[in-house]
Amino acid sequence: MPTAIIFDIKRFAVHDGPGIRTTVFLKGCPLRCWWCHNPESQAKEPYTVDIERKVNGQSIPGRKTYGEKIEVAALMETLLKDRHFYEESGGGITFSGGEPMMQADALAVLLEECKKNGLHTIVDTSGFAKCEQFERILDHTDLFLYDLKNMDPELHKKYTGVDNGLIQSNADFLLESGAQIIFRIPVIPGISTSDDEVNRMVFFIEERKEYLKEVHLLPYHRISENKYFRLRMKQQLPEVKEPDQKFMWQLKEKFEKTGLDVFIGG
Ligand code: SF4
């Protein structure tokens, strides 16, 4: 069995899909979103860095390792420990990242093993991967949480580092193949919230609504600021404020015009 590189495992997760779940965060991501909440996930290999912590306003230096290699068989043993909770709550396993599709071999085996054990599976993806990799995991993935970040290709490239053509064509491939998808839209004021962006996003979803059940709007939050500081990484969005509740409800109404259920948050 292959080895996976993970940077976290979150047990008893309730925001990463239905029921009580374990979320496995796989390392590595080809994107560089300006608002990324998990910058430690972006490099594929584990690494150790000098870090700084803020304690009572003072900087305390230290070292921390992000990521570990783990045999898929050992990871499955961990995931199966909470089987009872998944069964009772209608939950299961969510594979997130980083971009889980970057570890295509490990992910395919993990999903297959989960299904062999009767577990519900979710892949939380940016959609930026070869179409064949999605084809490979289709039969063992119950639901895709699929990000839509920007509709304008230039904006997408500017704010994530990659083009959105592949992402949109993979979404269509999955939908036409009968996959269950929930589109998740990061709401980043000034980046994905212009009238043009919202209208294009609503149009994109409306055209595909017969295949969809719901849409999630994910409000930007600044909780990762301290992470950037610790990692001594430059945060790209220091000036952006979190969207307020009124704005989120107005946005929800615009997306509800598609006729789909729209939720704020995961
Ligand atoms: S796709 Fe997700 S993990 Fe990758 S850079 Fe963007 S926000 Fe971060």
C-alpha cells in the first residue's frame, strides 16, 4: 500500500460534510490562494521551520515540523476507530488539504479502503487536477466539495496562481458522470464579491442546477493571521475585512435565485 503525507487529522469534525466525520488533511497544493487558511499545507513534503509565537504580545522563537508520512494501512486503522460515530450520525471520512488530488495514488487507495469498510467518503477539492485522476476515484467518492473561487480567468490566475479552465471542465466532467457535488464559494471581499463575479458565478451554477442540490458560501475569516506570523510567511490579504452577516445574507439571496438551497458556512 502507498504512503500518504498528511499535515493533520481532525476527529469529530462537523463542518466538513454530513454527520460526524474524520477529516484527513493531505499535504501539497498546486494553488497559492491569497486567502489560504492552511499555508502549511501547500508544500507537499513535511518540513521543519523556525517559527515565532506571540505570547502576551511578545515574540517567542521555536521550531515546528509540519506534516508526516504515514502508511495508508496505518491511517485506515486510525480512521476506523470512530466507525461507530460515523454510523450513528450518517458521517464518514473527508479527504481535504492542501489539494488531496495531488496525492492521487494514496487517495485512490484510501477511498477504496473506506468503501470496502462501508464508510461514506468526501473529497474536498480545488478541482485543479488531471481529469483522469477524478475518473479514477469517481466510483469510491460519495460527494465532492468543490471550490469555485473566481469566474474571471484573469482574476482566478492572479489570486490563486492557476487558470480556472481545467477546474470548470473537471466540474462538468464530474457532473456529467453522475457525481454528487456541492459547490463551495469562498467569499473574499473585493476579490470574489463584485457584481460581475457574483453574476457570473450565479449563471455558472444555474446552468448546472439540475445536477446540484446545494451551494455553500464560505465567509473569509482572519483566523489564520497568526499562522502566517508563526511561519514567517507574507500574508497576501492583510487589509481585507471579514464579510459581515448582512452582506452574507444578501449574497445568499442572490444565489438562491438559482432555485438551490444555499448555506452560509460548510
Ligand atoms: S486550494 Fe486551498 S489549500 Fe490550496 S492554496 Fe488555495 S486555499 Fe490553500
